[in-house]
Amino acid sequence: MVAERALEGKVALVTGASGGLGAHFARVLARAGAEVVLAARRLELVEAGAAQIVAEGGRAHARVLDVADVAQIGPLFDEVASTVGPVEILINNAGVGGEGRALDLTPEAWDQAFDVNVRGVFFCAQAAARQMIDADLAASGGGRIVNIASIAAHTVLPGLSAYNASKAAVGMLTKALAREWARHHIAVNALCPGYVETDINSDWFATEAGQKQIRGFPRRRLMEAQDLDAALLMLAGPAAAAITGTLVTVDDGQSLP
């Protein structure tokens, strides 16, 4: 069981926190005691998310970050370290869908999927790890990096070849970083959610084809964001002291054959 305030005093940064799972994850971390930095491209949305957390009694800050623009990442992490504190928990959540059948994909669509889903994940993890190493977090339980992957890391989602490839890359990247940074007491893991209705997929699931897909799931339903809370808190908190390089699937059985 995760302690109610297990993240008290920790500084957490969530990318892609303007809405959907990112905004939800930020609220979950704040309720667990973390001081949370919500980062995304649209300032007004992360400001609204931070304000909601503060209204609930939490601590939160809003920052602009486009993870596809690597030049923004280092300065953003440096600014957070100087004004809020070194990042101790990174939730690498920013992502794009990468829709399109393989024969129809353009180089631009392919590059966008990898720029956000892989390149952005790597360089945010790199920036966070540098701060964690400099802060020597071993005595306080070590650093935590949670990459938000997908069941697409190990299961083919039809019509999403770029997305599948990018999330599989995140899975292997998670293992590689976990191995390299283990001696620095940084736990690097990936959370692989099944289908949760978000801004990325809501239009699809409103169609008849989307409804047919839902009826094909073992439990004939979509997941809810809160279904991911326990796994997120486990990987972001003290419970991950001996968990690193692991891909944790929470999908309501959706990837079962």
C-alpha cells in the first residue's frame, strides 16, 4: 500500500501536463505531498492545472515546455532547479498519437512521433538525471524517472505503426537508462497504460469503429485515469527503491490475446 503522503517534500516535474493524463498525474503527485511543476506548450492550461492543485491545498507551478524543441529542455530544468528545487521525480508524459497507416505516413508525421515520444523523453530524462546526480539523492531515497509508454511498447495497435515504434523505443530506452544510472540511485521505469479516453483518442472512440474496438476488449470498456494512480505512485515513490528497468502494464486486460 502507498503511504498517503509518501512524496512529501519531493519536487516533481510532469511533462505534457496541460490536460489528460499529464494533468491528472500532476494532481495525484501533489495529493501525495510533492511540489509539482506542470510543463507543457500551452501556458494558460498548465496555469489552470497548477491553480487547481493550489486550490486543493497543494503546491504547484506552471512552466512552458515543448519537448520536441530540445533547446528548451536544459534551460527549463535549470530554471526549475534554481526557483523550486532540483527535480527528484520526473514523469515523462508528453506524447503524440502518430496515427496513420504505414503506406500513408509522411516523413513529417514519423518525425513528429519520434521527436516528442522518444527524443523528448530521452533529453528530459537526461536533464533530470544530471540534476539528480548533482544533488546526490541516495540519502533521501534516490531519484525517480517514470516514462509513460503504452501497451504499444509490446502489443501492435493497428494503424499506429509510428506510435508503436516510438513506444517500443521508450521501453528499451527505459531499460538502457535504468542500467546506466543504477549506481546513481536513479530508478527508471515505464508505465504502460491501456486505452484511457484522452484528447488524443476521444474523437476515434466516438465513432462506430471506435465503439467496436471497445466491445472487443475483454471487459468491453475503456480505463479511467485513476486506474493508473497506484502504479504511478509506486514507481514515483519509496516503493521503487528496488524497482528499475521495469515496464509496468496497467491495461484492464486490453492487450490479452
